[in-house]
Amino acid sequence: MPEERKKSLVGEEKSLVGTEQPLADEGKTLPAAAAKSLIGEEYEVEVGPVAHGGHCVARTEAGQVLFVRHTLPGERVIARVTEGEEGARFLRADAVQILQPSKDRVEAPCPFSGPGRCGGCDWQHAKPGAQRRLKGEVVAEQLMRLAGLTPEAAGWDGTVEPAPGDKVGPGEVPAWRTRVQYAVDAEGRAGLRKHRSHDVEPVTHCLIAAPGVSELGVEKRDWPQIATVEAIAATGSHDRQVILTPRPGGRLPIVELDKPVSVLRIGEKDEQVHRVHGRPFVRERAAGRTWRVGNGGFWQVHPKAADLLVDAVMQGLMPKKGDMALDLYCGVGLFAGALAERVGDKGAVLGIESGKRAVEDARHNLADLDRVRIEHGKVESVLPRTGITDVDLVVLDPPRAGAGKSTVHHLASLTPRRLAYVACDPAALARDLNYFSEAGYVPRRMRAFDLFPMTHHVECVVILEKAAKGV
């Protein structure tokens, strides 16, 4: 690698399945002075394909589109409208009676699941294998609708892979969620929000919560004057943490839980995280290293996710000694660290992250690797200022909205040998893959992982390379 390159881095009719997420204008209706509300209206409908967002598509006899939760493709149900009015582009509804069930239906194992109840899970009523098939159908539809890609063209076999240990039988639930944000109702009871609502469904136990969260006993005590309680159970250490958000003017209670725990609070005026007692961070373990994650900062929620994603990204990128690499939206440095181990002393890695505390943690976590530099700021602002004109490898793990056209085109101008795109939203992924195609980069391999069982979320890793001339 030329020394100047290293210095620049380390130195100084649309498918129905897609219409449920119009993004900026979601839920808007046709302008009308007094459109009639249809909330509470019931329709007997034949349920069509799954849609992105944890529901399926149906139509009323009049042809109006319904996005129906608590159902499965092929079922005949009574759907009760929960949102919408005459003239709306679509209505939202719950399946309140199943007339003809799917063979993939099971009785929801969670007692708090169902129409009008907890909104944390979308597919409690579906067999685990069926959930993964549904997610695969959504990913495939988004790729075709927004990027014009078939699974084959994306280098994907169409399957959604379960995380190790998550293969469970019908009616069983893997306890995977290492971070749970409980809402607290007016009576001080911890629970979870109802779907698309601020209302709280009190719970005595969340089935998808990891054992380290459940053992804290958050649901068993009262939380007077508290709005939310976020419980965190680190993977690879015994660190446990709760982050409390008091109600306006509320006082912080004395926190006594079933296990030792550090306590942080969100300030009412500055909305910053403040330490009450214990460590202000938890220690996570992944990719052969220990990672400090402070103030409730981002870390993959599934205990197997960090290692699984690092392996998928590194296998796809195949880093070489001396490579120069970018880790964009780098968080506390997970991919930057994995890259640095592989590019060696003559290589270099630049990470960019907008969260100030995450940058501090990343610099701490990777302090032993002088070939890594972490910059603070938004990717679209910082990257052009670096003066970097070419790189070998890129990892980008953007937030749910995706990276966007300008960032994608800038990355393509750096002519990387390979890029790895880690995506938590298939619609944003597909849009960005379309931008990459415009800039001359195409997917060579793709994998999808079920890192959020019982919910509609799915994680994808795509490896891109420059398209062959004439393609």
C-alpha cells in the first residue's frame, strides 16, 4: 500500500407488498373536510401476500386496501379497522376472527399478544419456519420493486437463516432480546407499547427477553414517576444496566432489582444520559475482543448477532494485508476492529460515527490498534473532508433510513474492490442497491438473518463489486 494512502486514512401499479411504507407521507389521506372514520368497521376478507411491516395485504369488496395484522397469507378472516377513513390510500386493521386458518398458524404462546395488545411482536401466531419464509418474501419483493433485482441477481438463495440456537418448534419462542425498553403506565406498571400507540400493555414477562434481562425482575416492581425503563444484559459479561426516564418533574426512585445492576437516567432538561450508580457502560464480547458500550449506546440486540455479522462481512470482503478500509456508521468499532486485525500493520482503517459517546467508546476499544482512526460526525459530511480518493474495502452499516444516494455515489467514486452493506431494513437496502447500480456496483453475494424472531425485522448482508464492463 502506498504510504500516502495509509496516512490519509489513519493520520491526521405498484406491488401491494411495497405500498405499506410510503415513508414521509405514511398514513396521509386524500384531502377532505370531513372524511368519515372507518375505525371499528369490520370486513370479511381473503388475505393476500405478506407486506413489509408485520402485516398482510387484503382488499375490501369495494377494492380498498387493508394492511391486516395477526393474520397469514391465504387465510379468511374478519378484519376490524384500527386506522383510516374514507378516501384513505389504505386502511390498517387487525384480524379479530379467523374463519379459515393457515397451516402455518399456531396459538400465540405469549399471553400479551393479539389484536389491540402488545405491539412488540408481529408473528407470535406463525410457526418459526413460516416466519422466516415470510421475511424472505418481503426481502425478495423489496429487492424487485425498488432495485429491479431477483434473488439470483442479488446473489441470494432466498433463505433467511436463523441464528445459532434459535431453531425452535411451533409454539416455542427463543429468548433473544438483550435490550428491552419497557414503557410505564400511569399506575407505575412496566409493560410494552401497543402497536402504533403510546398506550401501555402491562406485562409480567416478555417471552423474547433474554435471560439476563428477565432475571432483573423489572416487570415485578412498581415504577412511580418513571416513563420508561430500558434494561440491558450484556453478552459475554455479567454487566446489567437499567436506564430510567422520569416523567416531567418526577423523582428517581431507589432501584432495587433482583440482580446487581448499574443505573443511569435521562436528564429532563438536556435529554442526556447521566450515571446514578455503577458503571456508565456495559462490556460486550464479540469477534475475540471486549467492547465498551456506554450510556445505552447501540449494540446488536441478539446475543449471536455481532459475531454472525462480523463473520459474514469478513468472509465476503476477504481483506488482505495492507488494505485500506472504511467502516461507516461504525458505532463502537465492531467492524473496524475486525478489519484492523486482518489488514495488518501496513493496512489502515478509518471509522466514521455521528454519536459522540460511541466515538469515545470506539477509540477506547481500539486504542491498541494504531492503524485505526475514528472520526466524529455524519458520514456525508466527514467523508468528503478526509481527502481520501481511493480505498480497497468499505463496510457500511447505516441506520434504518439507509445511506442515501449522495453517500453511495461518493463511495463508488473511491473505486473500492468490495463493499459490505449491513442492512436492518430491506426497503432502504433495496433503494441503496439501486443507487449502487447507477454508480456501477452490483451485488455478488447476499445473506439474510433472522436476528429478530417473532418480529417482522430481518438483517441482511450484501457484498458488492464493480460491475463488469458492458453489464
